[in-house]
Amino acid sequence: MQELHRFKKISLPREFLACQGRGERMFFGLNDEEKMLRKSVRDMFKNKNTIEHVRSFMEDQTISQDMQKLLSDQGLLGIIDLDGSGEDGKGIVNAILVAQEAGRHLLTYPLLETMVGVSALKTCSNHSSLVNEIENGKKSLTIAWVNIDAKARKTDHGYSLDGTLREVPFAKDADVILANVRVLGKGRTPDEEETLVVINPKSTNLVIRDANSIDLTYPLYDISLLNYHLDESAIVKGVGMGRGKYLMDQMRKLGALLLSAELVGCAERALYDTVEYTKQRTQFGKVIGSFQAMKHMAADMYLKVESGKAAVEYAAWALDSDNEEADLAISIAKSYTSNAGIQVCGDAIQMHGGIGFTWENDMHLFFKRARRSAAVLGDSYFHHENIAKVAIDEFEDRPVARKNAVKLVEV
């Protein structure tokens, strides 16, 4: 990956493009309001989502109503606006700052799914009342990212939905689930039949089973649907005709970016906690942080965290400003932070020595969160393939490449 530079964020993307055309070099970063938001969210999670709260959640894995109300009161649940009508544009830069802090403190709430899901529901005026209920903390929302075979068929009173949704975060306690399902006959291809729908997890026509996720701080569930009734009010942006696929693609891109930000926050917390530990732990009469090998490892970890942070911030700017490189930037950010997050958290365990492998030590919680986040919405291999496709397409478009292309003929 090419070297990524930290730039200062400007208020209008067109100013950047104009200066770019003149050959000037702009410098992005966080403005004072964004720094204030990051600090306030960090302080809030530090007090309200301590490691004691996290370990307590792991015992019963029930969504905290207090945390839901707190997030609602702070206005964090509906922070993203995909149509960009807010005064902060789409709010994606603010969202990645919140996601980083969620990863830093192992937040035990589906904040990422809520921010992404609400942004999708806002595009449909028929769900404005549901959006208000979620933003006001009256209902919790999650997203079924993986649809195995869920299909809906037309009936006399709406649609009947059958199939399986896999690895749905916090599904047991959520009040609303957003899922992308095929509505048979509503498109010429399976992709065109895809439709985004609102599902009530409290219905008796579905069964929720624990998926036994490795990360106990972020529980996943499998959902089986049998003759589940869907009426027109559950449809988001209309039935079929590719609307659902387009919306889910947008949600997946946004979700991958926020997961990248979570991975950065998780890795940064693991790094800083480990460095503090090495300043206190002694071996052979010396503080282990003074050993050259430990310094080298910490320096490599710091480089990975800062590089991931730069990749995420650039991808957020690209998506927020509708830059043509947004998809590529998101794939770069997700592929890099997936590998870096796992590596940093794994090295943190190693730097702790034997105690780092015990249940009582917290490092394994960060490692498991990084493992889960890295696998969701495309792992590093998936996004490396996306990057390779872009690179190959650009190379093939060059005149030299076309001139020197090897043509195969039948013999």
C-alpha cells in the first residue's frame, strides 16, 4: 500500500478538488468540533462502558437500556445522513470517530448497525416514525448482513417470508432487524428481486439461535423464518427492481468503513494498555519496556495503528464527498485494518507474556473483537481482490498495455 499522509479536513470537498487541479497540496485533519466530539465520546464510554461493564455483559449478553438511552440522548444513533442534507454533510467523518471509540472501549451495543440502519431508513419517508423511535432510544435496531436463502412469496395479504439469516448481531434483544431478501417475481434477475425489509424479531414465526461467536462482547445469532408475514409497511424504498441491492450495497460499504474505524480503536487501546504494562512489569531487575525487542515491537504496532487511522480517515472523506475513489479507499482501509488489528492485538498478548493468555487479562477480549470485526463485511482477502480488480482495469486501460497485450489464437 502506498504511503498514506494525514491531511487537514476542509469544509467543502470542491475546494480540495479546485486546489488539486492547480497542483496544490492540501492537508487534512480533524477540526476543533470533531476533536471535541471524539473527546466527549471517549470520556462517556470510559465512564459508562468500563471493562467491568463489558465482563458483566458477557455473562447475560442483554442490551443495556441505560446505554441505549445514553446514546440516544447524545444524538449518536442517527448521526449519518446518506442524502447529505445535514449541516455536517453526511456525517460520516463524525461516525468514524464514534466507531473508533466504540472499538477502543469494546462497546456492548449494536451502535454500528444502528447508525447504518437508520441512515438507510431515512431514505424512505414511510419509515420516519420508526426512525424517530430508534433515534429517541425507544427501539433498538440491528442488521442481518448475511442472508443464506431468505425468500418472500406473494400472498393474498402481502408476502410470506421463509429462509435463514446468519450471524445477526444482538438479534435476541433487538426490536427491529433490517434484512435484504428476495421477493420472487419482482425482478428479472435474483439481484433485481432483492428488497430491504423490516423484520420484527419478537414474532412467533421465527426462531433465534445463538451462533456461539468467538467474541462474547458482540453476540451473533442465526434466525430461521417460517411463513413470516410481510406487509407493505415493512418494505423499504419499494419492492424489487434492484432497490434493495442498491441500498444494501450502500450499507455494506458504510459498515465496512465503520468496522475499519472500530478495528483502529480496538488496536490502539490494546497498544497503549500494553505499553503501560511494559513500563511497570520487571524482569531480571529491569522494566521490560526498556528491552530493545519490546521497543521494536511497540514501534511496529504504533506504525500499523497510525497507518490504519490515516486509511480510515481518507476513506471517510472520500465517501462523504462522493469521490470516485471511495469504493477503492474503503477496500484499502478494511483490508489493511483487518490484518493490522489482528496483528497488533496478537502482539499485545505476546508482550504481556504468560499473563496475556489468561482469562483474567483483558487482551484476549480485544483480540477476539478484532478477529470478529476483521471477518465481517469482507475480510482482507475479499478486499484485496477488489483492489486488484481496480489495479488491473487501470493497467489494461493504458495505451502501452493495450499495445503490448498478448493475443491468443486457436491452433
